[in-house]
Amino acid sequence: MDGNTLSPLLQVNGLTVRIDTPRGPVFPVHSFSLSLEKGDLLGIVGESGSGKTMAGLSLLGLLPESANILGGSIRFDGQEMVGAAEGTWNKIRGSRISLVFQEPQSALNPILRIGTMFEEIYDSHRPGEDRELRARTIQNLLLSVGLDRPDFIVRSYPHQLSGGMRQRVLIAMALSLSPEILIADEPTTALDPTMSTQILDLLLERNRRDKMALILISHDLGIIRRSARKILVLYAGRVVEYASGNRFFSAGPAHPYSTALLLSRPGVTRKNKNDGPLEAIPGQVPPLWELPEGCAFAPRCPRADARCHVEFPPWVSTGPEEGALCFYPSTQENVA
Ligand SMILES: Nc1ncnc2c1ncn2[C@@H]1O[C@H](COP(=O)(O)OP(=O)(O)OP(=O)(O)O)[C@@H](O)[C@H]1O
Ligand SMILES: [Mg+2]
């Protein structure tokens, strides 16, 4: 199952997704790259609309019909998945790479009982399995996500459950075939703080104990700080920073957008002496069909000069396997 031991479990290079809209083509994911080993924990952060969900969906070949992959590569366990047949995707999707959808409501079939949906997952990947054993597995999964009346849950339809319960059911489903990679898109947003901690603990335990690689998509840097070993920051569809969690949170990020994201959290002090006292990030992520010339973040950036408004910034290496899409990334020297 390990495939080629020289290549990472998941290697994405220069992935670009195009959507044709009435306003013209847009690129919600542009030149997206990442590398994930068994047991890795990558956090993807960025404001609403930055492309987190689109990036996650593209890694599972689940883009909306209006979207298509314009270029780039997704290699899973050595196998190229861009352009792969649906049958090839079906073999790995849900079983080897799994996704917790951001919208629990739309991800569950409203006319099926929860138990039936679990049966469908197991029937398609493990047909002929002992039914009693399967029922016990489902019960234990539901218990592990904090649903303490599993008999009631399997008999229920989605509308009979609260939003938080549906979210936990989705997480249990995503974990049901013990995937090697789990992409969790805002997995705790619909949950109260106690349940959010419990779910995050569960995902982290799977990551540590079973070496399940985890891609945690979240707008909440608190969650990412607690867990991620690598951080990928998205802005207007582009990766603007890739960093180790350690550097990002202790030495400080390299990209001014990442710095602004950190500063927009309560109780966080600025790290870069060149940055102004930003309480929140002024302005908004520009719509994809109206991206400014040069750096897309320049109109909001405290470090931007004339060049940033006209020239596209370079990818600057800031350390081993680290970098930022910026003319003026922070370095260890200018971080005070
Ligand atoms: N079907 C679609 N057609 C056109 N544009 C779309 C479509 N779906 C998403 N987009 C655009 O793609 C961009 C990225 O959206 P995406 O949902 O990935 O953002 P996100 O970072 O997950 O945001 P959030 O934090 O709100 O979940 C947005 O600008 C969005 O408007
Ligand atoms: Mg999203």
C-alpha cells in the first residue's frame, strides 16, 4: 500500500482550476502545490473566498461541473490523478483519501437514514463483510465522535439531527474506512467549543496513532496553531506562504498577509517591526474576476510599494521547504 517509498503520499504541483463565469474565466485555485507524507499535519488558512474549499475538493476530484483543471499534477501514492478515470478516483476517494465537507447539510442525503448511508460506504468498498461486525464498527465510530446514542443515530434521517450532530456523523463517515489522508474542511465550525475540542482531539489522535495524514482547513488560526506542523496560507486562490508551524507561530510568518491574519486574532502582538498596528485586515479579498495588477494583496498591504501594484511578486524561499509569494517577505533579520 505504500507505493513508491521515494515519493510523498500526496504531491501536488502547480494545480490550476478554472471556472467560466458570466464575468469571464476565474481561477479559484492557481499554481497550488503541496507535499504530504504519511502522518503529516497540514493546516490551510485564509479568509473566506480565498479558495480553501476549492483546493480541498480538487484534491478529491470533486470539483463542481462548471470547474475544470487547467493544469498541474496531483500524484497520490505515485499515481497521477489529474485526468484519471472516474473509476480510478472511486477506488481511492472515501477509502484512501477522505473529505469532511464544510456543509454538513448538503453532504448528507436527506432521504436516507444515517445507517443506510454507512451501509452504502461499506458496500461499495468492503462488500460481503460480516453484518454484525459492521454494525459494531459503525456504533464505535459514532461513539468516538461523541454521539452517545448510536442506535438512535443510525435510524435517523439527517433532518432529525442537529447541525452539530450532522457534522459529527460526517466526520464518522469520513473516518469509516480508515483513510490514509483526511481533508477536514472547517470540521468544527458548526460545533460548540467543548465539542470542537473533542473532535479536534479525535482527529489529532488518528493523525498521531494511525499516522493518518491530515489536511485541516480552517479560518481559525487557534485550531491551526494547536495542531499543524505545516501551514499553507491562501489568498485569492494563490498560495502566498508555506511554512512550518513552528516558524510561523514562534518566529513569525514571512508574508504580510499571514502576519495580518495572525494580528487579526485577539491577544496577538505584532512580530514584524515594519508592520503597522493592524487590529484587523482592512478591506476584503478582491473578487476573482477583479484581481488587481501585481500582487493581489497589495491594496491591503502595509508593506506594499509602487512595484507591488504593477509587478507580480516572486516566490521567495524563506527556509527549507518554506517560502512566500512576496517582494518583501519577513526574514529572521527583520523580525523583531
Ligand atoms: N461554482 C462556482 N462558480 C464560480 N465561482 C465559484 C464557485 N464556487 C466557488 N467559487 C469562487 O471560488 C472562490 C473560492 O471559494 P471557496 O469556497 O474555495 O473559498 P473558501 O476559502 O473555502 O471560503 P470559506 O472560508 O467561506 O469557506 C470564491 O471566490 C468563490 O466565489
Ligand atoms: Mg470553504
